[in-house]
Amino acid sequence: MLVCCPQCHRQHEWDRTSHWRPFCSERCQLIDLGAWLTERHVIPGESSPEPTDDELRRH
């Protein structure tokens, strides 16, 4: 089956041997990971409240 890479949009074969799926290559996979790590990609939602000092001491 041919699919488009979510990063570069190039078509590539998708099967059990596709090591980087859904990406076409390690490069595209790392570019996407970097976008998540630098918060260029985010999932919308409410922020969690910061833990209090008492909560931090308990852990």
C-alpha cells in the first residue's frame, strides 16, 4: 500500500518491513520528534496545575 509521509508528504510503501512508518525515513521521523520536543506540535488542552511544595515533599 502506498501512503504519504506525514512530514515530507512523499509517497512510500507501507508494509511490515517499513522500519520508519508512518514516516518514509529516519530523517522525517526525527524532524517530527524535534517538533514535539520544541512544542511546535502540541495537543490542545488545559494545563495541569503546578504541584504544591507539600505534594512535592510527599513523593
